[in-house]
Amino acid sequence: MTKIALLGAGGKMGVRIARNLMQSSYHLAPVEVTEAGQARLKSETGFDCVAAETALGDADVVVMAVPDRLIGKIAHGFVDQLKSGAAVIVLDAAAPYAGQMPVREDVTYFCTHPCHPHILEAHDSIAAQEDYFGGIAAPQGIVCALIQGPEPHYALCEDIAKVIYAPVARSHRCSLENIAVLEPALSETVGATMALALREATDRAVSMGIPEAAAHDFILGHLKIELAIAFGIFPEGKFSDGALMAIDKARSVIFQPDWLDRVFDLAAVKKSVTEICED
């Protein structure tokens, strides 16, 4: 039976992962250094934590459910304890893309990250509809990259990723650089920034006398159809002539002409992930 050492098992993400792994065929050895985290894991899953040296010494796979900025530092602290052929799964591309993982050629490094539930896909239950993060009731996509290691380890680590992020609708094989471009560049630098800008714009409309509930209904409803048109999910839909005129005039006001080149420049991506790790 494949033994998985789960580091950070008592954290918010760690508890989610532990809950999913305990329902699988894998043997779970949860590790948590804080008393509060140990208590949380016990109360929410019934699992007791084990000592790090006990979990790591004969682990086939190590899953690092730890803060992104600490992945490299923590990996340096335990990598020498791993047996040859072990696999280390990280849940964010920042540390490996920034070159902060310890050098050990006989250990596999694998990165996986959730896409989170698709905003425009229908759900068959209220629980799935309200699972915004994923990993509970709503199907989601995941991205995976074999950073180093033998090809058979891709299938092993991908299967574990499908368990920890279950239910998984789609799994996409990417390169490490692909995942670093997806996050932070696409999802955070662009997506999160635009999401907050939308909220700021909505608050401004409310400050002009529009009822808040009306403004929220209006922008969130319009976003559904606008995103469906923009991403080709609603092929028969199209932006009106008035909307196209507003879009054309707004671009020069809202965006700098070279914003895409600046955000997706690989040197900028590398700088961003390095800053995350050094924060």
C-alpha cells in the first residue's frame, strides 16, 4: 500500500486533503507541528498526527500542504530523510519555478493545483453550487506537472491529486512553467485584480444611488452572459453594437497598451514567484 506523508495536515488545506485521503486506498501518515492544528485534525477527521520522522522515513509520497512561501524552506529541512524513489507533491508552482527546491536527483518532484469549480458549469445540487473552492461537492479541473522523476510517477502523483481535489472532472498535463503562468499571472495578477476592480466599480455605482442588491444582480448577471460569449461557451450569443463600442472606448481608459506583454513576460512571472517565496 502506498504510504503518503501529509505535511501541514492540521491546516485548512491539510484537513481537506486528509479528509479525502482517508476515504481512499492510500495509507495516510498526517504530520502537523502545531498543537492547534493537531487538535483541528483530530476533531474534524478523527486522525491522530504522527511524528515527522516516523511519517517521512518510509514514505512513498510526501504531500506538502504548507504555505506557498515556505515550500522550499520546509523541503530543505526533510529531503535528506526520504528514501530513494520517493515523490514529493507540491500544491503550488512558485517554489519549484523559483528554483528553491533542494537538489536530490533520486527524488521525484510533482506539482498540482486545483482549477476550482468552473463558474459557467451547471451543478446538480446546492452543496455543489456552494462549493466555491472545490474538493468537497463540486467537480473541478486540476493541472499537473512532473518536474523531475520517472514517467510512471506522473500517473501515481496524478491519481493522488485526483483524490485530494475530488471530485475531479478533468486533469490537464502541463509543464511547471505553464502552471506558473496560470498562477500567479493569469489567475491572480489578472483574474483576482479584475475581480476586485469589478467590485470597486460596483461599489462606485452603489455610491451614485443605485440600490446595492440591484447593482449586484445586474453586474453578476451580466458577467455570466459576457463570460459565456467571450469564452465561446454561448456561441449563438454576441455583444451588441453598443457594447462593442463601449468596449473599444474603454480599453484605452482601463488598460495600458502593453499590459498583456508586461504581465505574461516570463521574466516578470519568475520575479513574481520569487517575491512570493521571499515574502
